[in-house]
Amino acid sequence: MSDHAQAFLDGLKQRNPNEPEFHQAAEELVHSVWSLMEQIPAYRSQRILERVTEPERVIQFRVVWENDRGEIEVNKGYRIQFNSALGPYKGGLRFHPSVNLSVLKFLGFEQIFKNALTGLPMGGGKGGSDFDPKGRSDREVMRFCHAFMTELHRHIGPDTDVPAGDIGVGGREIGYLYGQYRRLANEWTGTLTGKGFDYGGSRIRPEATGYGAVYYTMEILKHMGRSLQGLTCTVSGSGNVAQYCTEKLIQQGAKVVTLSDSGGFIHDPAGIDTEKLAYVMQLKNVERGRISAYASRFPGSSFHEGQRPWVVPCHWAFPCATQNEIETGDAQQLVTNGVMGVSEGANMPTTLPAVERLRSAGKVVAPAKAANAGGVAVSGLEMSQNSLRLQWTREEVDSRLQGIMANIHQQSLEAAGEGANGVDYIKGANVAGFKRVADTMLAYGIT
Ligand code: NDP
């Protein structure tokens, strides 16, 4: 990296101390787009990088609610309204004890360029709380969601900021959040996405992130003259993204041999088929159980407590749980076992040194902001349907999703070109997404 780029990053770290996840996300982007600063002098003179790394607005608030024992609980709530150059702020809400300002700023920052890649009119934002829904009753989750929205509602709206789900925020939570928004705002404008179909949700939204990650990987493999048929895949996580990534991989003739949660991973050498996946969906979405139960249920499979799935040999790895879940040692293990590529279903699941390890061995890395953009793309389509007061069919939404993922692949490919170690999809996605945002910011003047 050039001295100028390093000086920029040093300044960013100084201005934003104690935000390691945000520094990591910014470093990856700056590394990819720095050459544009020399090619397009207005980006430098107009200080686009300084502007784009500063959120337009950060909202932090108190969430007070009552648990089932009648005790008062207090949580932190946040919404980072990072960049609205391309449209209303758009990005998920995460409920997890690890949530803090750094994690949400990294997620909001990534979201800006991801949303730009979809070609839809959406800015970037992210929010959430350190509330942990695990082990809470439905009523407790409802009371928390209502209290959270009681403050958040005054900052969002259909043309201002449209939140969605993320870790810990699925269909149940979106229902409670939207129910309270509708009551307080006295309007029915679909201000959250990921809603149930009966109240304005889109077909394919639950499936979209996982399906999209597989569609994007199919485009990469097509470019390599290959397909998913017969490939062995490892998947981490067992939540929304992991489940639908697995479903689409099975449909494409791949064999999925792992899933995980924060307790460890399961390995099923025979492959997770449709019936076993239905069991996982019931276990995780309805019973809210642990993935370890899989190993007791299906003979021949095993549970590996406290470990990650990357020790299992595979052709393609799909990290779909959380950030920094592939570290250098994991990347080395994947390389040693002959992996062809890694597609990031989760946000920033691979550390920067791990990416470097994979890329220097000539492996494909499909970055999150491209590979998992299918979720926000269908959220964008949900906004369009709400504005039209119409709901499209499954086939219509799925075909638009496939078109968007193919287009993101094409943009990344064109921006990256073919290098010595194959296509650098990280650089391609960063450059293509950044240019759209930067050119729009220039068009607005000094704002
Ligand atoms: P879910 O809450 O549905 O599932 C998350 C999964 O990851 C669970 O299996 C969870 O296990 C596991 N997990 C969470 N934290 C950790 C951890 N620290 N270590 C190990 N496992 C962990 O979330 P989603 O599937 O929606 O999200 C997964 C990832 O995909 C996130 O990075 C999210 O930002 C990203 N993403 C999601 C989109 C969406 O549409 N949902 C869109 C784009 C990106 P446990 O149950 O034990 O916590």
C-alpha cells in the first residue's frame, strides 16, 4: 500500500479509536480503491474518502423494557445512517451481545458499496442492539422489539431509512418491529423489509441472501468453465443465510457436509439432503435448539464442540455465520485441503491476513459485498412492490435476483480484470461499488 494510503488509514484510526472492525472494513476498501485516487483527481481534491468514511448520522439510544419476572432491563440501541447518496439508508438490524459502535460502523460502511452494486436506489445504514434474543420468551422478544421501535420510529421512514433483519432479527422480530412502527407512525408504508408475505413482504426475501451467494458462485464457476454439480461444500452457521445457501447448493447438485453455530460444527460425510435440512430448519427456526442435536439425530454425522468447519476438506467454502470466522490458520487449512474458492455469505467472515493467504495461493475469494448482496437486493424489490402496492410471484422475484447477481458478477469482473492469481473479485466489487457512490457524491457538490 502507498504511503499516502497508509497515512489516510492512520488518520482514520486516530479519528475513530477503539473501532477495530470498522478499521478492518475501511482498510480493505482503501486498499482496493486507492489507485482510483490517482486516476480521478477530483476524488482526492474533493476528499471523497474522508467524506465516505464519516457516517452522515449516528443515533444511539436507551431501550428500557420489562422481562417475564417483572424486572426492568436496559439495553443499548443504535442506528448508523452512513450514506444516503444513492437512496434512503438501507441495512439490517442486528440483535447480539457483541453489538457495539465499531461492529455497526463496519456493517454500515460495507452496506454502502454493497447496495451500490445492486444498481437499486439504496443508501447504506445499519443498526441494532446488544440485546440477546437467545433464551428469551416470545413475549420478552416482543416487549424488547416494541421498546426498541418506540425510539427508532422517529428516525426512519419509507423515503428516509428502511431497516431489515440480520443476526438475531428474523421474521418474528420484524413482525414485532413493524407492528409497533405502524402503530406509532400511523401509516402503512412498508418501512421495514423482510416482512411476512401477508403484510407486504416479498416472495424469496427469506431465501435471498443464501440463494444469491450461490447464484454469484455459479457465475464465478461459469466464468471458470465449471459448475457446482458434484462439488463438496462446507457451510458455517445454521441461521437464515446458511439454511438457504444449503438449500440452493443441494438443488444445484453440490454436497453440503457441514453446518455450525456458536457451540461448534456438525460434519455429515453423507451430505445434508432436503429432509435433513428440513430438520435443521425446524430445529433452529421453531424449536430454537442447538446444531449439536443434528449429530444425535443422524447416524454417521458428528459434532465438534468449539470448532469451525474449515478443517473438513471441500471444493468450496461458504462462511455464513459471522465476522472473522476464517482466520489465517483456517485459510491455510482450506488451501492445504485443496479448496477452489470461498464465497462470503456472512459479512466480513474472512480476516485480511486470511484473505491474503487464500489469494496468494490463487484461490477465489467472493467478497461479502458482492456475494451476499442478494438479501438487500430483494429488500430493494420489496420496497418497490410496497410502493406499487403490488406483490410479484416467486418466479418474478427469483428471476430478478438471478439477473442482479449476474450483473454484480459482471461489474466486478470488468472492474478487476484477469490478474496473475485469477480474478480479484474483492478489488472488482470495491471499485465498482465505490465509483457509483463517489461519482454521485461529486454530482451533489460539497455535501
Ligand atoms: P442468523 O441469526 O439467522 O444466524 C446466524 C448464525 O451464525 C447462527 O447459526 C449463529 O449461531 C451463528 N453465529 C452468530 N455469531 C456467531 C459467532 N460469534 N460464532 C459462531 N457462530 C455464530 O443470522 P443470518 O443468517 O441472518 O446472518 C448471518 C450472516 O450473514 C451475518 O454476518 C449477517 O450480517 C450476514 N447477512 C445476512 C443477511 C440476511 O438477509 N439475513 C444479508 C446479508 C448478510 P448461534 O445460534 O449459536 O448464535
